Amino acid sequence: MRVFAIMIAASTLLLAGEFPVGSHVSDIRVSSEGAPADIRPDAAKATAVVFVSVQCPVSNAYNERMAAIYKDYSGKGVQFAFVNANEQESQAAADEHAKQHNLGFKVYKDVNNVLADQFDAQNTPEVFLFDHAGKLVYHGRIDDSREIANVKANDFRSALDAVLAGQPVPVANTKQFGCTIKRVKKTS
């Protein structure tokens, strides 16, 4: 019976992806204006990595919500890394998009999808929230509807509030939705 339970637990982890909730990072490497930039989770109460896109209509539907979350939480000890991992979207395009939409935050470039591959990120927008120790405590969507009038669950905000209060995240995994990340083709 115990062996069976262990096999089920192991298969559940495999189905959850390569970077399940509970995984740890010590630093998050992205690119800032062509140069590497390291973001250290231990430098803040929480660190949110949000994969975004210039061209994705779903990601764009969340622009105002992402800007509001950034504004509401960046002064509370949360550091943010909004990351563009799409191969066809340049850093210049991401910068211009952020400026045109008055996002108020920097968008980093994930050159060659290194971070997206490390986290097994699939969609834009997609959230990875880490606590001060670098433990992944939430992975999933920003909220439950592309249409703001239909939102019933503000999953990302709930996770942020829990981490800042020193409480467990009530729902650690939610199903994200959006456009797929367009990765650089890699040769074996």
C-alpha cells in the first residue's frame, strides 16, 4: 500500500511539470537591455515572475490588472519580474509596449527561453510566486477570467496576501490560460 502511495505521489509530481510548487531557486536570471540581470528572492518578502507577451491578446487583456497589482504590492516588499520569453518579440518591442500601455514596470527578456524552460512556463500571462526563501508557493493564473467583469477569483492577489501575512497560500496551483510561449527552436 505504501509503495502504491509513493508511486501515485511521484506520478502526480511528473504531471505537475518540471517545476512544481515547493521547488526552490536562489536567483532568477533574465536580461535587461542585453545584459544579464539577477533577481534574488531573498532580497524581498516575495518575488513574482510573470510571463507576458507583446502580441498575445490574453496577456494584453491583463495589462491594466498587472499594472494595478504591481502598483498595489511593489511598495509592500514584493519584487516583480515581468518576463517576455517569446522568440519573435524583442526587448525593444517589450519596452515600447510597456511604455505605450503605461504599465509602470520593466519587462525583462528571457533570451533563448532559459527561464521559461527552467520553470516549464507555457502561457502568457503565467505567474510564479516565490517566498523570501526562494520556495515556489504559487503557480498559475492572475485571476479566473480574461473579462474583468466576470472575475470571481483573484488567485494571484490572494497568494500575495497570504505570503505577506506569513500564511500558507490557500490555492497553490491554478490552471493558467493564454497564448503559448513561442520558444526559440533548439538543436539537440
